[in-house]
Amino acid sequence: MASNQSLPSTSTNNDSTKKITDMDMDSLLHCTSHLNLQDLSNMAVSCKFFNRLVSSDSIWRRLFRERWPQQEAFIISQASGVREAYMARYRALQQFKFVDPVVNHLYIPTKCSDILLSKDAIYVSLGPRIQTLNIDKLLEGEVSLASLNDHRARITSMRLFPLKETSLFWNEAPINENVLVTSSCDHSIRLWWEGSCKQCFIGHIGPVTILSDKLLGDGTGKVFASGGEDSTVRLWSLSSIGRRRQHALKATLYGHEKPIVLMSVTGHGASHLVSVSKDSKVRVWDASISASDHNSSCVGTTSVSGVPVGMKCHDSLIYIAAGSSFEAVDLRTMESVFRTSTHLGRLYSFDIMPSSFLACTGGNGRAMLWDIRKSTGTGEAGPMAELDEHIGPVTHLHMDPYKIVTGGPRDPWVKIWQADTGKQTNMLIVSPLQKGCFGFAADGFRIVTADYNRINHNREEGLLCFRDFSNAVSLGSLSDEISGSKF
Amino acid sequence: MSKKTLTLMSKDKQLFNIEEHLAVQSVTIRNMVKEDGASSVIPLPRVDSETLALVIEYLNRQQAPEEDEDYVKKFVDERGEIPTLLELAQAALDLDIKKLMDAACMKVADLIKDFTLEEVREALRIENDRTPEEEKAIRDEFQWAF
């Protein structure tokens, strides 16, 4: 029989341990049609065989279609290099290189002091109030605004902590929710979830000035930290919420002599906390050491020169911007290992992408991009690029792997720059009020900017402008050459 | 005359009988029958007897159309062992049995979906075939997706 020639010669190898890498490409490709980008990335990293599989055009064509259905015609016309096309568009969107994002406006009654952006909401602090704005509703042209009114004085700091890291309400909540924590001049800290205050943390003697950027500790014993005008750092438990409120205050750390202005959790085991006080003194605390003897919690001190501007910890380094320079301090030795030149004028803002060795500082009329690998040691580093042509101080700065966003209260334009080169990719008007940037929050494809106008001594207005680039299609010509008149 | 019966032969040369009208749910078998009449044994050199028994069980199912979806899902869900599931998915693809293929592939994808890299490696017994340097390079390359 003709069909018999395909009989296998070795049929004894009937092992019951088939592995996924023994399957052929076609079968596996069929399986991948249920997987998202994250799953596919895991596959590609897991072994070389899967990486070859995940390079397949058909997978990227599907991902492209799912993410940008309106662009289907374009991607069908691509015969090859679909993954490259996906990446190019992804990168360009991340860098806001488009002129046609979806734009929504919302009037607010006064100047905003801080803005946060989460997956589905915008949080704006206005004096003692927080307004939360549902983004999905906003995109449908509907304003769904909730006001959180319990604080009785100005809000000084807002943080979003992932609910899954807090062990709070975990059995009723979806996995990606955040809890909002706010500190206020009314001496209290409040934790909010689902539109209402779930707990008030009281203990500071005086206004609370700052909250830690991340949670401390591991597993179930998560805590967050706060700093106050009372010069103390306090640690608050997130696992005792409910009836035993008096136990929420886990420790009070003494040592600073002036109000705390900056605070950051180190990446190193997440049990260390760095705080900076108004007098530029820096203290490192080990939150895992029992607070019975306060002094023992402080495991390192140093000081910087000038007014503290910003701080971020990464691995064993603390990056602190103060006065007119920023430096990196090694946590283990408390020695400065990197310092920038001090001759470029006062700093107003600071952000850093330690994983790509880039930092950005906001100065007067410009921001500067720094390569933190260059000139480590005692020499003073110069900037890698100057992000020029801002009016007035650059007080607001955002940095992510793709872009830098800069803005200040005297400049009606927010500017977008390529993170790795400092080349300008776009500029956005803060709002139709055209006054200046009084705050913004940005993430991958989205940005919300806040404008403010004082009409006379008893009339004022604020305007939020939300832009979503996820489905933008018209590339601006700005990535090559830019001048303000093009808009 | 009774319904026509086909004989399928597995990789390890075991023979299975199945009525032709049921067997042709597999597009591959249907094409083979069309091509040469297939009066004799149809060899399936990539499918072992254990898996072929499962496939035959599936093809022989007597489900009302409206219950069929649930049946397929349950049938695949019962294959708890990963190697069995992989064999079944591969066989369903080779034999082009659409519903079984979709359900089995979905189940294979579930072994990867929403797990971390380490969990995927462990569950599927994937050996890391990269040097630490190569691993870092590929992680960096895919960093943007995380």
C-alpha cells in the first residue's frame, strides 16, 4: 500500500514524557493565539526555541490587530517585519509622537497641588480635597467626579499602593486595584478605597509632609512610612486595619531636627527607608529593627548641600537632588559615588531611570539629561543633553524608559523628549487657558496636565487636560525638527 | 450492509477500528479516504496508541449538538497530565479535528497564561538553554512588555 511507506522504523520510543518543546511550531502557534504580550514575553525569555516561535509574524500581526484594531489595514499590508512594525508604533506612541490623541477637558475650581494617574482614574488634590475622575467615563464624554472631603487642611502628598501588596480587603477586590493614601496639614494620614476613607492614621504632632514612595517590608507585614513637620518618621502597619486602630502606628523614628521633606524606600530588601529633612540631612533607617530603642533603627547618615529637590533609591544607591546638583550615595558606605556639576544653576525638579542609567533635572529655562555611568568617582559630571527652550523654571518632570516630559508654571507648553537622546519628540499645550503647567501625570500612552488662571483676587479657575495616545495615527513632523510655530 | 469501518494504526503499530462517518470529523483522515479509498489500514505515525485511544473516544462521542461544547471542554479538562495533554493537542492538530484542537490548545495556553516566567519554566519543564549573559540580553529586549 502506498500509505504504508510512512510507517516509522522505530516505534518503541513511546515515552509518556512529551515536553512542550517537542511539539511542532504549527501546533504551538495555534496555542499562542490565546496568549497576551506578557505571556509571550515570558515564553520568549524562557528558552531559545520559544523565542524563535514568538518571533513569528503571525503572532505579532494578531497582537497588533488586537491592540490597534483601526490600523488593521496597515498591518495586513506588511508582508514581513511585523514585530518590528509593532515595536516601532509602540515606541512612537510611548513618546507621544502623534498630533491626534483623544483629548478631554475638565474644569476644576482652583489650582491643583498634585495629580496621580492610575489605570482607570485621575486623582487631583485641591487644597484639602481630592477629586477622583473616572477615565473610561471621561473618554465617553461623561464627567464622573467623586470628591473625597475628609481632610480638614491642605493635602501634602498622595500615593497609590497596589492593593495586592497591602493584604487589605483582599478577598473582595480585583487584583489590580490600588489604595490611595494621603497626608495632610491636618496632622492625619488617610487611606481611601472605593470612594471612601477606610482608615485615618493619627500620631504626628503637626502637619504630615510626605509619604514613602513604596511600601516597606515583605509578605504580610507591609508598612508605609510618613514624615512630618514634627521631624519624626513614622511607620504605619497596613495589616491591622479594622478594629485595632491604635496598633497601626508601628514605630516613631527620631533623629531629624527639621521637617521631613523627601522619603524613599530602597530597592535593597525593601526594609530600608531614606529620609531627607529640610536642613538637607539624610538618614537611612532599617525598618525591620525593633523600634524599642529608636536610635538603633538609624543605620546611616549623611548630608547634601542646598535645598532638597528630589530623591529616589535604586539597589544600593540613593540618588538625591538638592541645591544645584544631584549625587549618588552608596548605602553601604554612605559615601558619595557620583556628583554632577554645581555650576548649572538651581534645580527645581528631579527624576531618574536607574535601570537605564539616565537621570533628568529641571532647571531654569531648561532641563538636563545625565548619564549616571559617566564620570563616577570624584570628578563632577556634565550633562549629556540640554532640553532647552522652556519659559521659566521646569518644576515638573516625568521620566520613563521612552520619554521625558517637562513643564513649568510659566510655560503654556509641556514638552516631550526621547529618554535616551534628549531629542524633542513633541510639545503639547497644557490647556486652552494657556497659562502654564501647574502639574501633570504621565504614563505609557497617557498624560493629564493641569492649568490654572487667577482672574482676579476672588475669581480663579483651573483646567485639566487629558490626552490618550493609545489609538493616535497621525505622526507629527516634530521628531525631526521642531519649532513652536508649527502648531 | 452495515456502516463502513476504517482501521487506524498508531505509531506503536496498534490497530483501532472506527466507523468511517465518525472518523472523517478529522479533516486529515477525510482527505486520505478521498484520495485512495483507504480500504486498508490508515497509518498515523505521529500518534501513539494511548493518545489515539483518546482521539477515538472523542470521535465516538454521542453528544447532542448543544451539549457538544461542554463535552469537548470537559474531555480536555480531564487530561490532567501535561504530557498527555500535549500529545492530545498535537494529535488533534495533525488530524485536523477543529473543536478538539481548539480546546486542547486553549488548555495548553492556560499552562502559560498569567504565570511568571519561573512558574512557566517549572510547570512545562523547560530547560534554560541560555548563558546568564544571553538571558540578560533577552530579558532586556523584552523589558518593554512588562
